[in-house]
Amino acid sequence: MKLLLTSLLILALTTTAGGCGEGKTPSSANSTPPAANATQDVVAAAGVADFTVTTLDGKTLRLSDLRGQVVVVDYWATWCGPCRIAMPHLQKLHDNYKSQGVTVLALSVDQKGLAVVQPFIKQNGFTFPVAMADEKSVSAFGDFTSIPTTVIVRPDGRVHTTLTGVHPYEEYVAAVQAARAAAPGTRG
């Protein structure tokens, strides 16, 4: 029994410390593969391709309309344990920084779609914008192989950093603050 509990604890810790892969998880869930880093570097240098999504509450949200703000784009799924841990961090970011020119946008990659996403968001009381990811919104930031993947976009529309896996709330705050400092023009 003790061995079983120890094994389950180890499994839980290794699962929540990283991210959820889709069969292509890198050997270290919190590291980004070199090819993805190269893609992200190109995306960061060129700025982000624009995309439009419809949020769960029916609003149209265009990334370019958020220029001048720091945008936190998080790719997640309801079935992903680390994503479920990260979502309250995103809510706290939304609550604490929305009035300071920071927008949190969660893009679900759930294949079951709105049928699972809407109840999850409502049940957990998340109030930041949530939409279903599509091909254009996913490809805007280059390839990623694990969720949660959180992209921090500077006010000038360039990628500041990408966080893969779940991180302590303070790391999200530090990334947002660094993005604000890296590019003047944040509204708020």
C-alpha cells in the first residue's frame, strides 16, 4: 500500500510540474524543444500574426485590437491537470492587472469543444475571456507541443516570452511586468 501511494505521489508531482502533451511531449515538459525555440524567435522578431476568436460570451476578440496592452494568451484543455492548476493563476492575473492594461485570453484546445469548456469555465467562476483555439490562433505563435503553453505578448505586438507547463503565480506576474517594461505604450 505504501509503495502504491508513493508511486501515485511521484506520478502526480511529475504530471503537475510540467504540461500535458499530445503525443509529442518533449523529454522535459518544462523545456521548449530547440526547433520550437527557433520558430518562437522568428515569431518574436516579426511580431505576431493577427487572429480573431469569438469568446464564450459571444464577443469577437481580435489580437490586433489589443495592441498597446500586454496580452497573456494561454493554450489549455479541461482534461489537462497542469492547465487546471494554472487557470486560477490566470484569473488572479486578470483580477489584479486588467485595469493596468493586461488582457488574459485562454484558448481551449479541447476536441470536445464548447460542450466541455463552457461548463468548466462557469463551474470555476473564471471571468477572463475564453475562446476555442483554431488553426490560425494556434499558428500565430509558432508550434508548441505541450499545454499549458502561455505566451506573453508585449504592448508592441511582439512575443516577450513563452511559458510551457504550470508555473508559480509570481512567474506569470514577473513575465507580465517584464513585457510591460520591454515595450513602452501599455494602456492603463
